[in-house]
Amino acid sequence: MKNRYTIAFAILILSFSGCTKLDEKLNGQIGNQGVSSGNVASLLNASYTAMRAPYQGPWEWWALQEFTSDEAIVPTRGGDWDDNGAWRELFLHLWAPDHARMAQTFTDLNSVSYVSTNVLQFNPSPMQAAQARFLRAFAQFSILNGWGQVPYRNPGEDITQPSKVRKGPEEMTYLTSELTAILPDLPDGPNYNATKDAANVLLMKCYLNKGVFLNRASPTFDPADMAKVISLADGIINSGKYKLTTNYYDNFAPANNTLSTENIFTAQNIGGVDAGLVKDMWIAPLHYNQNPPGNNGFSTLSDFYNKFESTDTRLGGAYPGVTNVSGVKAGFLIGQQVDQTGALLKDRRGNNLIFTPEVSLIERDPNHLEVAGVRVIKYPIDYANVSTNLAENDWVYYRYADVLMMKAEAQLRTGLSGEALTIVNTLRGVRGASALSSLTLDNLLDERGREFFWEGMRREDLIRFGKFLTPWQEKPTDNPKYLLFAIPDNQLANPNLVQNTGY
């Protein structure tokens, strides 16, 4: 076990120093002669661990997907959360190639790709190789999603040469063929490992977004691709392994590894011992005077909050082991906040702590700085491990609900609106919402927002539905160049990377 964590820690440290340097260090430290099957297992575990930096928590990939969308905002509250305008640049779609958060995310995603590739040069078993290849494909899908071009190396390649780069059509062909090839060698479980079902969900996402990644400004949806989405979904549905979880927040709770009946691919976190950055999902939005003390930052917008019916259980409420300990609810926090005894909480000025739906990108009213914006607790707080900051909540990448909703979308885009409506209304019924009378692309996008809010997929959805450039609350219409992120300045020394148009 010591070897696993030593290697994992080294790789995580290296992931912050750039992809070329990471490859150079790994290949300099470990030669083929000294790697045993146990070392290969440790390297593979380190690939899973390397996923934490870019994916877990609200600082990197999640931030780029959510704060560029209509469902999350970081208000500048007086002098708090200004950060030289970095959060405002994301929300207003005004980022440039020197945006530090974007650059770090690009580096860390590529690190996952390269660390996973590194496993392949040390004679892994077929199952180990398949898992490493899946993690590489998972990261490369995100890179393609964000930047439209994907650096890559082959196992054992000369690291003194620049990484090669695949762009949209070539990368899409690679991803679909790669995922299909590794399917037979992937395990069936557990769900915190790369599995056959996880690969099939990623294949669904590839086919659903294929026309988008090839032409974001005017995407097309080939009926053959949509048929593949439906077929892959049916394979997962007909397996009988998953069903919608009755309590929505059980999917994200500290014991979600046992409570959830719909989580397909997660990142395992072991409370108090070994965990990622889940705790930041409640630290960032909570107020300073709540338990645990938060940073009074992240909020949702009133227009997004108002998309929910009052009976919709996804709005949240009291959650066992959370509300009775602290007064904090799961889901959307609005109105007067209380502690576990019901006593009214105050802000730092002594006013009642009443979260308001009204929020501005820049808050200037001193009486509104600490209360503006509905806060969101997607992952119920793990109070058993608050003192260590190592939460038990497994990070959720893929859920069964997404399989159902992607199938419904593929059906709707190919004229099967009745079948799609049945799926959506079944899901809405489980969530306590009333049935829709008809299904359109617009209300399907709204439903995806209600089901997958703050799960790091809203930007992808808005682009696919043609809504990413439209104005929404606090954001005007913007330039089509922002359908892609800028290649970070510090990556352009690689001549195979070309800055995206408009930057």
C-alpha cells in the first residue's frame, strides 16, 4: 500500500508541472526491468488518483463547465471572490489564452492522459491495460470537449519530441474505436473502476456529441449515431443492474457507494483516510457562520432555480446526518438559515442570514454581500469526516439517469418523441414533478438542467442544444469563438497545437 500512495503522490505533484515534464520524470524514475505486476497495479491506481485534480471539486473541469453556464455564478462580493476577474471572465465568456484556471485544467487533464498511457509500456494485464485506456479516453473526451484538439503520446515514445495532436474528426474516430476495442477486457465492477458500463456510457456521449464536436456552431445529429446511442442505452437498461434512486441525494451522500442504485462510474473516496476534493463542494457555497464554515461564494441564479416545481424533490430538504447535525439541508439553500436547534443564523454584520434568489455578478450593497444567491449542496456533508477534510462521498461521473436522458434525447432527435416523452415523464415522476404534456428540445434541455445541475455537464449540454451563446441572467450574447476554450499560452511551444480561431 505504501508503494501505491508514494507513486500516486509523485504523479499528482508532477501533474502540476506540465505534461512533457511529467513524462520525462516518470520514464526517468521507472524502467521496464524494475516494474513488477504489483508496480503496474500501483501505476494504474495512480492514474485513478490523478483524476482527482482536474475532476473532483469545483475548481477545474467542473468550474469550466458550470461557471460558463446559466446554472452557477461566483458573485464578486465587495473585495471577496474578485480574483482579478477570473470568475467573471468565465461567466461572461471573456476568457483569454492566459486564463490561469483554464491553463491548469488543460495541464491536469493531459496529465491523466499521459499517466494512463505510461501504464501501457510496462506489460499490464489485458484488464489493467483496458482500464488505463479507458481513463485516457475519458480525459481525452474532456480535452476534445473543451479545446477541440488533443495532445497525445504513444507508450514509450521519445519525450524529447513534441506531443502529436488529434483534432475533431480524427479524435472522434479514435475514441469510438478505442472504447469499442477495450470493452471485452474491462471488468463488470465495482463502479469506482473503469467498467464495461462506464465505457458504454462514454460511447453514448461520443455518438451524441459527435456532430457537435465536428461543427459546434451548427451541429448535426446523424440518425445512425442516434441509433447507436439508443442501442447502447438499451444494453444498460436491459441489464437490470440499475434503477432510479428514490431519494435523489442518496446518489451523492457520504454512503452513496451503498445507497445509490443508479451510480455507474464514480471515484472512490474513503472518509478520513483517502479522498479527493468533494468537501470543497460545500465549503465554497456555505456562509462563514454555517457548519462547517464556508467561503460564502458559489451560488445559482434565480432564473435557473425557478425552473423547478415546488414538489420537485431535487430541490432538496432535510437530509439525515446533515440537517440534524448542523441545520444545513441538501440541495438548494434559500431563505432563513438555521442551526441544528432551529436557532436563526446571522451574517457577520448581525443581520439574519437569509439567502435571496436575487444575485448579481458584482454585489455592491453591504447588506447584500453575504446573502445574495441561492446556495447549492449537491453532495450532502460528511460530518463524520469534517475534521480531516477527507469525505466519504464518492465523486459521481456517470449515473443511470443520464443513460435514460441521453436515450430520450436521441429518440427526440430522430422523431420518436412519444417514446422520449415516456422516459422523461417516468424520471420526473420519481423526482416528484408533474408530467409534461409534450417534449421539445427546449424543455428537454431544462429537464437535463434540473436532473444534472452542478454535475459538471451544463456547458456541454448548452452547446449541444444551441444555447451556449444566447443571453441569460447576468450574461449578454457573446462571440462564437467561445464555443471552444483558448489553448493556454504556455502550451503553444508545441508546434502541433494551433491556437483556436479568434484568440
